[in-house]
Amino acid sequence: MIACFISLLLFIGFLNASDPIVIDGLWDDWDSIPIAVIDEEGDYTGDDWAELKISNDNEFLFLKIQLHSEETLLQNWNNFHLYIDADFDSLTGHPFRGVGAELEWHFGERSGQYFVQDGVIDIGQNDITLRQAPTVTSNEFEIAIALDSFVLNNPDSIAIIFNSNNDYGDLMPDNWGGIIYQIDSTEVEELEPISLEKADIRLVSYNTYNTGIVESDRQPYFQRIFQALDPDIIALQEHSEWDEIGDIVSSWFPNDTWYQGYTFRDLVILSKYPILEESNLISSERSMCSLLEIDNPNQPYVLIINSHFSCCDNDDNRQEQVDELVQVLREWILYGDGPFDLPDNTPIFHVGDFNFVGYQQQINTVTLGDIYDESSYGNDFPLDWDGSSATDLFSRHTHKRMGYTWRNDGSSYNPGKLDYIIYTDSNISISRHFVLNTLSMPDSVLIEWELESDDTNEASDHLPRVADFIINDLEVSEETSIAHNFALHEPYPNPFNPRVNIPIYLDRKAYIQLNIYDIHGRYVTALADDVFTSGNKVFYWDGASFANGIYFVHLQMNKDVQTQKIILLK
């Protein structure tokens, strides 16, 4: 058996790579890393592996897994198992397909076992410093495990096997002995720290864990955090003591004037800029907004939407909430049917603790404007003023290659991105952004900013998200705009069946004609022939009664015409 195992190792060979991976749910930093295992599509009828990549830096072993099959949730809804032979000895640990695994981790149950000579020890995510992304459904995930955890114990070489369904699923790799990886001791390039120095207008979004700021034992942590960040706009979630918070924050900044909004459910906005209007936005009261007046003569307003969507397994409730929010924004932006007057092209931030720990569709809804339940909430709507999607801001910790915003070491759930900053990038530029995690900051930086290492850990189970921004004049790209600044944006979906959304932008009140023509240039139908106010508009064409094929959308304003091709594919 020993001879057989050795021959397998010689056949497989060794892989190693040392790379600066950021666990944030983005994949660009994996592009240069070679694929360690390619798994055949269709060799298993359930969760079907596609590929595995492996790397490490000085602290973590990194694994990137990809599936051929449909998206799933890594912390739930699966029977994925990871086996790691950490001492590279098939005669120790749990025997599985030619390896002796010291670690067996079950992702769907969020638990594992450490196999030692004297028995088996049950372990949790914090025992191996498990980090993974994204926290929503996907068919690819990145995983980090601490090399110096007592389970791995700083190995030189390891053997790895993934199994997609307990002992009977798809294996990666298929061969016995696993994939062999040699830990690369090459020093990874030093992480460039992100300065806490404020660059422009600073927005901070923070779930303070119940009424944290008004609790006397936690208030000193929050005070140091906010004084170090020096925000201009604060959006708080999970905070209900609205009649106290303004005085507390003002006492921390005695030289500034602070404006305090009303608390809607557990949401409140505070600002150094006047709050002109504020309102609840959806029926569950889990989204509210404030219109602020800022120091910008060309664009004097900014709208801050603050949300705290339903937690945990409440996927249906969360989807209803985000669907309703997009419906409200669509009616407000297109028709002025909102809680107060919203000037055209007002920059918009949508921030908060979104609790996105289920279906990825919820992210698509708040960024793409992709409404899931159109029968109840109407048609999709692009959420930026230029007819494009809103932008999801991915931030990392100032001094660590991590992007999580929630952490509870006593929970079975590993840290993840629950807190979001989404914005209209047509008129907002981000100059600096980060997640503040004082546990990862060196003493010299803590001293410089008068912080203590445990501040963010003791203040809340969430970490503050920070974005410095400037306001730009809305620009319509030259590709979609001509002399009179009107734009026919790309229809969606395209191809479509049977309905297509056709977004346009008008910089001023104007008479327009919007028509559909077939591939031979023959007139099919008119969608608009009237005077419309400025701003974004979305028109719809239902092609159910028309034949498959290529059609053209023509938008005419005066003598100028723009055209987009659409494909009806039933």
C-alpha cells in the first residue's frame, strides 16, 4: 500500500504558487494562477465540479473552486466535503482515497473534524480561521484557511480532495491520492495599506448591533472609531434610540454642526449637511432615505438610502423588499411619484446591512434593477441616471486582504460581506474606500489614530464601511449621445422573449418619436410620439404577436436619430 501511494505521488507531481489573494468575491487576482485540477462536465448528476485552483501567501492556504452545475450556497444547501492531508502521510489521519486527512470540513454543515492519533476533535470555522466568498449563491467560490492553525500546523506539502456529496458525490481530483500542493515560501508582495486620512466627503455605514452607541460599556469603542474616521455622513442600522444619538455624536465633534434625522424602524442618518427631506420607502420599513444639501454649486443634493433587509434564512422576505424598493425608485425617477421631489440626476447612495446570505438575485435586483416578481412589482428598471446599473463597491480591510464586513467568532457562520455601498457612478466618483478592522491594524497605526486593537471587535459584530466621494456632473457618453444630449441605451434583455425594456435619456423636455422597424426597414409599431420631460425613461415592447428575428429601435429627436438592434427569440 505504501509503495502504491508513493507511486501515485510521483505520478501526480507537485504544485506550488505564492500569490496575494484578496478574499472578496472578485476573481481578477486568480487569473494568473494555473488550474490545478480540471474536472469533466457531466460525470456526476448532482453538484458537478469544474476546476480547482490552489495558492498561498504567508498566512493562508487559498482554494478556488468552480462548478459546472447551477449556483449554490457555500455555507448551506450542500454536502461539500474538503479533505486535507496536512502532514503528507497516508498512514495518519482519516483514510480517504489514498490520503490520511487531518482535516475533514463539511461546508454545508459549517463544521469539521480534526483527526489526531488519540481520536477525533470537532472543530468550527474559527479553529481554522476559515474565510470564504461570496456569501451569496454562486458557482465559484474562494476559500482561505490559516496555515498556522493547529489543524494544518504550517505544513510543507499537503494533499487535497473535494467531494460534492458526502462519500458518493463528484470527486476533485478523480484519482486516488488527491492533488498534491507544496506550500510556497516565497514572500508575497507587501500589502499597500489604505490610509484612514479623509480624502473628500466621507460616508460611513455601520450596523452598531442593537443600540450599541448609547450603551455606556460600548460607547468608548464607538467614540474612538468615529473620531478616527471623522465622517461627514453617517448611516446607522440596528439602532432605535433616535432621541439620543444626535447629542452623543455631536459631543464627539464639538466643533461641527450635526443634523439628525428621524429613526425609521432601526435606521437613522446623521449628517454635517442639512437634511432637507426624509422618508420611509417600503412597506416593511426596512429602507428609508434622506435628501442632503451639500456644498456643490453644480449638484447641491445627494440622496442617501439606508436599508436593513431581513436577516438569515428569510430569502423570500428579502427579495420582496428589494423588489419593492426598485419599484418605488422606478416610479419616483420616471414619474415623480415618490415621497418628495427628487431633482433629476441627484447622486444616489444605497447603503446598509443588506443581509445578503442567500440568493444572488437580491444583489442583481439592487444593482441591475432586475425585479424578480414582475407580476407584483412591475418591470425592471436601471438604477443609474444614465440608464446603466448601479455600482456595487467592493472594499477591503485597510491592513488585510479580506473583504468581509461581519464577523462572529462564536458563530458557525464564517465572516462574510453583509454590508453594502451601492452608488450611481454616472455622477459619483469614489476617491477612497475601505472596511475598518482594528484587529488587523499594526500598533503604530492604532497609536497614530488613537484607536485600540479591540475597538471594532468589541463595538459590534459588523465592521464600518467607509467611502470618500466627490460629485460629478452627469455625463452621457459620446457613443450614446449626440448634439442634443439624448440617448437610446442598450435594450435589455437582448435577445428577448417576449418583452424588451428600452431605456432612454433626455437632458431636457423634448418631443420624441420611438418606433420599432423590422430587418427590412418596414415600420412595425410606435412606442412614443409625444413630449416628455427630462431624465431617464424606460419603454417596453411586447413582441409576443410578432415573428422571431431582428428588429431595430429608432429614437428620433428633431432631425437626430439613434438606433439599437434587438433580437426576438422565442
